[in-house]
Amino acid sequence: MRRTCGTTSSATCGSARSPDVSSESRPPGSGADTLTAPVGQFFFSLAVIIIAARIGGVLAKRLGQPPVVGEIVVGIALGPSLLGLVAPGLAASVVPAAVAPMIQSVAQLGLVVFMLLVGLEIDTTAHRGNTVLVASAGLGAALVPFGLGALLSLLLSARYPADVSAAAFTLFCGVALSVTAFPVLSRIVEERGLTGTPLGTVAVSAAAVIDLIAWAALSVVTGLAASGHGAGWLPVLGVGFALLMLLGVRPLLARAARSGLVARCSSPTLLASALAAAALAAWFTESIGLHIMFGPFLVGLVIPRTGDTARFLTDRLGDVCGRLLLPAFFVVGGLGVHLEALTVSDAAVLGLVVLLAVAGKVAGGAVPARLAGWDGRTATRLGVLLSTRGLTELVVLSIGLAEGILTHRLYTIFVVTAIVTTVITSPLLTALERKPGRGRRPEETMACTERN
């Protein structure tokens, strides 16, 4: 199976080298050589990354954008597309080759914790009372862009040939266009005061459906990519592990929660157990040839939602993941982005990808809402919300790059698409909110559905 070091480009991993440690080396942290030693340089680089990501997040928020947009842009700016182009020496000092594996490890840990949080935040019971609309909007906003992405792959495969089977490439392009950034969408819903409203509830619940479909499809894609290298049994193992977690582990944990066993555990025990389970699941999925993100995601899904367990874990892990771990992931992902390598024809492809990505989501989400009686503007707002991609898309794309499905140019095109589709979400929502639409309000539709 073709793999690089997890979620980054092979160039990043290949440039790593072991530090030169002699028998007469000074103890760690001693003297003026600290910043020149790999460990000291690692902490210096990590500090720069954290500060830069925070600045990017603050600036993005002041511009009315989700902070993650600014953090992703900063990660790209620190890579070869900007800093590496105008000041290559400075770029090399931010993430030197000697500390690249350390930053990569932090990025991998950030990915594990992030996927655990994604699983925790997906509540399969939140849509009760409007199941049909949630299911139809979720399926529509997943399958329509998936189909467009599959058709798009016919064009992309000729321009950006990959070392995988045609089926794996086609399915991956479908997944890349169908993804919705569930965590980012949840923050947008909260910041715009839509929490608890029919629009906000349906959007968040439909996004959960989309993500479940996307991650399941992506596991098949990675299995197919590995199958092309002599591991055709990987999809079977992946499905078996998912069924074991959902049908075996989840009921056992739910029974333990109902009996009060989980509530009697101390906070440190709960936190340590969740992290250990996520780490073990990541190890297992990696050992059977799937990507590390699938295991932690399943662990998050099976943790009981009764009581405050899920909220406690989300609150405790969210800040550490967002402020310390994910910035490293953004930088590592940014190292694979090469804006300077794009040609005019690549820019045309980028425009087509953005158009299909937005149109597929809006149509797939808005049509079911319109059929349910929602007015045109509110139904369109639902589709626009579901077109948010952000960090979740970056995770998917980094897997595609690591598995050899994406070339650097195509990876760059998809990354820019993720940023653009997330950036335009708030302005489009604002434009759609200016005038009330005709037709039944979503509140009325929800009330009718609940009475029926």
C-alpha cells in the first residue's frame, strides 16, 4: 500500500532526518545550544505555529469568518505557497527538516483527538420529530455532490493521473465533494443564533448524516486504494470493526451508563479512558491498513450520550485540540499545498470544482426542504449551510494525498475549494436573510411533522 507519514506529503516525511547525537552531547535544555538542537527547535517551531494560527483565527473571526478558515490559511502561508516562495530561509527555520517528524507527530495526535470529538458531537437522536426531512436532506446533500464528483473524476483522472485504481479515484472525488464540515457548521449555526431553530436543528442533524456517509465511503476508498497494492481484504476488516464497535461495544457502554457505572467514574478516569480508547482504535485501524482517523471516530460514536459524559469530554479536549494540536495539522497540511505550481488551466479546473461543490450541496439540501414545505430562501439557506467544508475536508484531502490518490496540484485545487466554499457561506447566508421568502416557514413545517 502506498503510504507516506500519515496525513502529509511524502516530501515532508522524506525530508526528516535523525538528529546527530554524540556521546559528548550536552543534556537536553542546557546552554545556548538548546534552540539549535532538534528538541529545542521543535518547541520554538510549535510556539510559532500556535501563535500564527491564533492570529489567523482572530483575524478571520473579525472578518466574519469561522476561525478555522484563518488557521488553515496560516498553515498554507507558512508552507511553500507563500513563505517558502518569498523567504525560503525563513520558512525552513519555522519547520526545519530535523523537526518535521515531531511536528508530524503532533499533527497526527491532533487528528486522532479531532476525530474523537467529531464522533462525540454527532448525536443521532437530535433530529427526532423531523426524521424524514433530516434523512432526505442529508442523503440529498451527500449523494448529489457525490455524483457530481464522480463525473468530475472523468476529467480529473486524465489531467492528474494517480497511482490507484479508477474506482478508488472516482469514489474519492465523490467523497471530496460530498463532505460537510460538521464541527464548523455547528459553530456557524451557534454564532448566527440558529441553535434550537428548525433550520439550525435540521442543518446540524443532516450534516451528521452526511459525515457518517462520507466517512463510511472514505473507509471503502482507502481499502480500495490498498487493494490495488495486494490487500483486498481491508474493506472487509474495516466493515467488521465498525460493526463490532456499533453493534457490540456501543450497547455495552450504553448499559454501563444506564446502570450508573459511567457516572461513578472520576473525571480523570473518563478522560484517560476516552483518550486510551481513541489511541488503541487508531493503532488498530492503522495496523489493518486503514487510516488512523477511522478508529477514533468510531470511539466517539459509541460513547454514551446519557448524562454529561460526552459534553465533559468535548469541553476538556476541545480547547487543547484546537489551540495546541490542530495548528500543527494545518501547517503539515499546508506543506502539501503548492499554489505557485497551478497553471491557468488548473485555475479553470478550480473554478469548475468550486461551482460543482456549491451547486451540488445547495441543490441536494434545498430540494428536500422545499418539498417539505419550506420557503425557497430558507431551503436555500439549508443548502448553503451544508456546503461548508473547512477542516473536515482538509482531513479527507490529506488522506487522499497520503494514499497517493491526489497529486500535489489536485490536492491544492481541492484545498482551495474547501476554503472558498467555507468563506462564502456567511455572505450567502446574510444575503438570503435580507428578505423573507414565500411559503411555509420551517417552524410551521416542524410543528406539523411533530403533530403527525
